[in-house]
Amino acid sequence: MNQHTFKTLEFQQIKEQIAQFALTNEGKEKILTLIPSTHLKQIEAWLDEVSEAVEILKKSSSVPVHGMDGMKQLILQLNKGVALRPDQLAKLYEFLDCCRKMRRFMKDKEYLAPRVSFYFEAMNDLPQLANEIIRCIRNGRVDDYASKELLKIRKQVIIHEERLKEKTMQLIRSNKYKTYLQENVVSQRNGRYVIPIKKEYRNKIKGNVLDTSASGSTLFIEPEEISLYQDQLTWLIADEEVEVQKVLVYLTGLVEENQQLICSAMEIMVHYDFLFAKAKYSRTLNGVKAGINESHEIQLIQARHPLLGEKAVPLTLELGNTANALVITGPNTGGKTVTIKTVGLLTLMVQSGLHIPAAPGSNLSIFHRILVDIGDGQSITENLSTFSSRIVNIIEILKDTNDRTLVLLDELGSGTDPGEGMGLATSILETLYDKGATLFATTHYSEIKEFAEAHTGFMNGSMEFDLETLSPTYRLHIGRGGESQAFAIALKLGIHPNIIERAHVITYKEEKHYEMAEIDAWKRKEIEKQIIVNKYQKRKETFKEYDKVPIYHQGDNVKISPSNEYGIVYTGPDQQGNYLVQIKGEKISVNHKRLKLYISAAELYPVDYDFDIIFQSKETRKKSKILSKRHHEGIIIDHTE
């Protein structure tokens, strides 16, 4: 597998969707670095685990996967001669408690999910360590009862603090200090008790100045009478800190002794998070566990592209018994590319241990390589044309292909002279087939369709096209190549039969009689409108959800920034999100980001409004009216005006 394949088939987007179901950062990271396996037993084990996890989620959707926050940093700090902090030990206790809950949760699921519940047997929740932590650490600090010495010292600290407070309050109440005080309060500076003295009486009080007020009029002085008490308290606090460190070092030592078991428990918890994220994703897809084989057999039943959701037209196909190569023909935007991408992406998903959106009984083969040539692929940096860059890619595919390879080729041979492109495409298909590859190829060339019909191991398929609505249905038909619909569509739209008959002779070197389609001008206009609607709909679907391209309709009145001019939408959007907008009688391409709807066409015009009045000249409309009644040799309409 290579990154080009993952990117083209959008496998990373699948992983990102699954990662949203993970509850820990480590689980998300494991999902995002997931790569397909080529080992049958391993893939079967992965798929079985996901199936069991799905069954667990049906019974209980709340799985105790948490407590991982801060654990990685805690493990990294061990064995460095530094004691763990109380908050880190509290985090560790939380994790061990989570392990205890997971063990109890999985214990109840042994009969339902024996493979998944088996992991908890290796997960040690270390009850002795957990008990020591909870005994010694409470409320984010080392507890008084963590050791006898600590309890003794803290009692002494409390006694000395009370004595110090009492002594300080006696000084404030005494007549000796009454005149010098700014106010009758006791406060602390750097942990030492001080009293507020007026600045002018500084020399009247024996003691250390520890702070000054913002105005400078008040001095915070530690009187000489309480200095000894302060020092004794400071020594006790230092003793307390030494004893706290002893407890933390003791607990850290226990953690280090159990480090391997803790790391093992962490790995199991991350795996559970990873596994249940895959199971949750499966449930959103209504996914199934597909069968797998190593004999090049592919059988998809009602399969859907996982990124298209409910919009995806179910795909059913079978390959591998008598044929290992499928050549798909059909109109542009008819679903050919989505079909081969679906096969490739579902194969990647299964080999990654994921359920797929398909009907039970679907079966996919394991491939060591999935090589693709789909899309433009133009290299600007290398200054290669589309055709040249695709040939460079094909060369790599020819080099890497063997009998364990799935090859997906979209519009093979396009971008150059049709005759040479057809010959090159046919030769490439022959070579790849001879190397044992399983092949899916889309094409416009009728000769390749004939080649597939005549050669053993090849099979034709076609994308269905509805001549009534003049729109693709996105359904794949196996066993026959698609018939060209260009002549039928042109005839249906009113092109004279004589022109169609001549075109047939030029194309097929034979004569054929065509009848004038029974269709009036109004009906043709309805069909034209339907074609535009279909085109808009398809263009809308080609954009990813994250592109956020707004859809404007013909006749919509829009405001264009930054000029703040107003125009009327003619067509669009194209692949770059540009609309053709008529501004002051001139049609200009404008990106969707510069457009804002002012008044919709539905508010401005009736349903059957003829937009030719706006977008076509009077002369063009007159010609159209004449041609709608009869064929006229001398009239030519330029639709690019």
C-alpha cells in the first residue's frame, strides 16, 4: 500500500471519522496510524473482534474507557530519580480504578464476546498499589495518616501555629503597640506572621520589615517577640516537607516496581478504545463483517461508498470466478469513478479490520498492493501535462503489479489522440492482466469495450442511463458494455434525423435509419430544464461537505463583492466553485466566495419563465423559434454568446 492510494481513495477521511468515536488521545492516535494488513488470520481476528464489540455495544453502549489523561507523561517520568507529584499519583489511582471497572464490565461479557473479553485477563488493576495510593493521597495532597511521623509533625505544626497566632494577637491588643498600628489585623507574608505598622513609627518597633503597602504608608513587620515562634514553625514545616517527600518516594518506588504491568494495562485500555471506536463507526454505517479470501474473488452485495452516506446508490458486482478484469463504460458523471473507488476503499477497510456498508454475504479478496490511477494527477512542479503525468503513474503501476495486486484505472488512455490512446489503453490492460492483476478500468472507448467482450478473463459493465429523464441512475450493470447515448439524446432534443444518420455513418462506417422523435418545443424545453437541474445536482454532489459551496440557481439575483454590483446567475458551479453570472449584459465567471444571494429566482419569476429572454439575444430567440418548428439549413445558433 502507498500514500497515493490512501489519498486517492480517501482512506484517511475514513480514519478521521472513526477517530471521532475514540475517547482517549492514544486511541485516536492509534486509529489515525491504522494501516491495512495482508495476513488472512490477522484480518479475520480483527473483524471478529469488531463484530463482538458491536454486540457488546448493543447490550451496553457505555464502556468504561477513560482515565488515560496524563498517564503517558507519568510513565515517562519514572526511573529518573524524581518522585511523582500527588496529582500524578491521583491520576494513576483513577486509571487503576478504571481498569477495575473494565475488568468487571468485561467479566459479564465473556459469553457474548469471548475474544474481546479475553484481554481483561491480562489487565492487572494492581489493587495493592491502588490501596496504598488512596491511603496516602487525599484531596490532592499527602494525607496526615500516610505515616506516623507525618501525623506527629503536622499536629505539632497546628499547635505552633495556634500559639503563634495567639502571641501575635496579644501584641495587637497590648497598649505597647496600640498607637503604632495602622489597623488591628494580623496577616502573613511569605508564610510568616506580620502586623501593620504606620511608617513613621518604624523605629519604635523591634523586628524585620517583610513588606510595604502600595502607598508606602504601612510597613508589615514581624515583631521580635514572635520571631522565635516563627522559626520553630518554619523548622517544623521543613520537617513536614521532608516526610512528605519520603511518602512520595515510597509510592513512586511502588509504581516503578509495577511499571510493566501498568504499561500493559494502558495498552489494553487503548486497544479497547480503538476497538470500540471501530464498532461505533460500524453501527453508524449499518456495517457488516465481510468474508475474506486470498483467491481474487470479489463479491459486493448492495455495497455503498461510506463517505456518500444515504446518497450512495447500492453497488452489486461479482468478479474472480471466470473473470479478473472488469471494464466499465458509461456517460460522464454516471458513477464509473465512484464505482471503482468504492471497490478499492472497501478493500482497504476490510484489510484494516473494519466493517463495511454492504449486505451480508459480501466477500473481498486480500491484496498486497492496491494501485490506482484516478483523476487528473497533473504535476505543476514538474511541468508535466495531464497525459504525461498519468503515464508516469502507469509506469509505476506496471512495475509494481503482480498476482496479488488490485489495479484501479479511471479513463485509461484519455488526454491524447483517441486512436493512439485506445491502442495504448488496450495494451496496458493486456499487460496488467498477464501479470495476474485484478483489474477495474473505466473507459469511453468503444474499442476497449469490444476488446473486453472478445478476451477471456475480461468482463464488461456499464452505468445505467435513463433516456426518459436524460440523467444517469448510477447503477452498474454487469455483463454488457454500455451503448452510446449521444445520438439518442440529440434526437430526443430535436436534432434532425438526417444529421444523426450522417453522424452514425462517420462513427460506425454503416448506415442506420433514425426516426424524428415525437416531441414538441415545450417538451424539449422541459427536458433541457431537467438536464440543467441534473447537472446542477451532480455538480452539487461532487463537492465535499467541507467545501461549503452554496448552490445558486439560474435566474438568482446575486450581489458581487467587492464591487457591490448585482448580476443574474446563468450556470454553475464548476469544479472550482465558479458561477457564470450575467452582469450588465456580459457573462462573467465569479467564484462562489464573492457571491451573496440578493433575491432568489423563485421570488422573481414564475415557474415556467423562459430565461432565454434574459440570457439570449432577440435574434437568437427568433432562430430558436424557427428551428423548433422545422429544420432550416441556413440557420446557425451560437450558444456561446
